Amino acid sequence: MITVFLCDDNQILLARYRTKLSALAKKYNEDVAFSQFCSGENLLFHLEDNPNEADIIFLDILMGELNGIETAKQLRNLGCISEIIFLTSSEDFVFESFDTAPLHYIIKGTAFEDKKIQDVFFKALSAVKEKETEVFLLETGGQKKKIPLHKISFFEIQGRVITVHFGAESISFYSSMDTLTEELEKKKFVRCHKSFLVNLTEILRQYFINHPQSIDKYTFLQNSAFTHWVKEKCSKMC
């Protein structure tokens, strides 16, 4: 299921956009769940602990004290990677919104608004489906989490508990290393030790910085010295 949030301080417009998007989703058999928010503050409060709960966010620019662009900037600072679509009555804010990496924007009240909504909505759906292959999805504490694959350094397992390390953060959840390996082996993750599944791109970068004499990328993966180095490196990163 794809999750769509709509945020606008105009309740009438909020209901109208939800009706249009719901009709499009139903017409084209897209499994979509919608939630509504009447201010940027309410949206930020809801997403503070789980900034990637929504796959797509339709966000009005002109709202109360906290406008849509500032709301989007704060969401990005929280680590939100949702597809953001701005709703605006003027093109004056379009260039200012680029800093938040929006997918698109919709000018309200134009003759082509309905067509634009459909085109942008399906572009967003396609982007979300493509992104699903580029993020790691997990569930812990009753919440779903999305972590961009390129940010992940490695996974480690202790008993039945797996911990994923990304940047300075880590999250633990229940799974098996065999399941993870099968899911991620085609995305440049390597099971170099029974307890570790590593992001090969990141590990190779670090390894060749420290071991410039090692050239053969294919044979040393089975080398005990490399395995020891990876295990030691992962332990230090915990």
C-alpha cells in the first residue's frame, strides 16, 4: 500500500484534492491510503518520530505561520525522503521550492489543473515504486522504517536480533541473516562473515584506502585477512 499525506489549511480544497486522488487511485486499481493535515505544524508533529511514514506528500505553500516550503525544509532535515508535491496559487514560489527537492508542483485553479493532478500523481506513484527497490524496509516497535540503501554500512546479527548501521544511527529488528542476504545480495551487499552483511561499495572504498596494494576485488572476498578486517571494522563502527 502507498501512503499519501495531504496538507492544506483550506479544508474545502483539502477535501477536494482527496476526492480527486481517491477517484484516480480507484480507477487505476492503485492501493493508496490517504491522511489529511490542516497545517505544516501538524504535519511535522505527526512525522517527527517517523519522517518517512508517507510515500507522497501534497503540500500547500501558502499556509499560516509555517508555510509549505519551510515545512518541507524541516521534513528534509528530519531525513524525510518522501516525494513532495507543492500546491500553489502562484508561480512566484516555484524557484524557492527547489531547495527541498520536490517532485513537482501544481498551480491551483488553472484550466489544466485536473490533468496536471493526474499526471503528477502517477509520476509520484512511479517514483515511489522505483524507490522501493532502493531502500531497505523494516518494522520495529510497531513502526515501519525506510532506510536508503546507500546510507547503510552493514548489518550484524546476535541471536535472532539484527542491527542495521547507517551513518551514526542503528536500528534493531527481528529477522534472519539468510533472509537479508537473499534480499540484498543483488544490491551489492556481501555476506563476508556469518554475523555480518556489508555494503560492498562502502567497505571496498574503506578497504582500498587502507590496503592500496590489494587489487583483485574477486579473490580477496574469500580471504580470511579481509574477513577479519571487515569484522574488526564493523565492530569499531558499532
